[in-house]
Amino acid sequence: MELKDKVTIEDLDVLLSKAQDYLEELKEPLKDIKVPVNKNNPEILQAVQNLFGNSYITADGNTYITFPMYLQCLQLIRSVGKNTASQFI
């Protein structure tokens, strides 16, 4: 691999910044999208209940996942990853 083909930290920082900008642009148009989850998916229901509380589970045992909920999960995973990685550095 030639030097010109190597990815630098600066390249990754620019890419991450652009990705965060795109994510911000998507928040508003996608905020009302809801993906239904029925009681036939107990693992997903349990995860929603654990992360967001009982108020997200309907009386008939169903729920939904919104884009903001998805983003919260991504942020949580990112935070856990950073904390875990910092233990090895």
C-alpha cells in the first residue's frame, strides 16, 4: 500500500463529522417513524422495557421503536464502547 492510500486520523475525523451532520439532518424528517414490535418478539420487548421503561409497552403487550429511540441506543452503545476501550488504553 502506498502512502497516498493510507487513511489518516484527520480523514476519519472529517468522515465522522460529515456522518454526524447527516445524522442531524435526518432527525427531523424521521422523528415520527415508528416500527411496530408485537408480543411475538419477546427479546425486543424486553430490551425496550429495560432501556425505556414500562410506559413504552402497550396494554396488549406490543411496542414500537422510533428513530429517536434508535439514536439513543446508538449513543448508549457508543458510550459503552468508549468506556470499554479506555480501559485498554
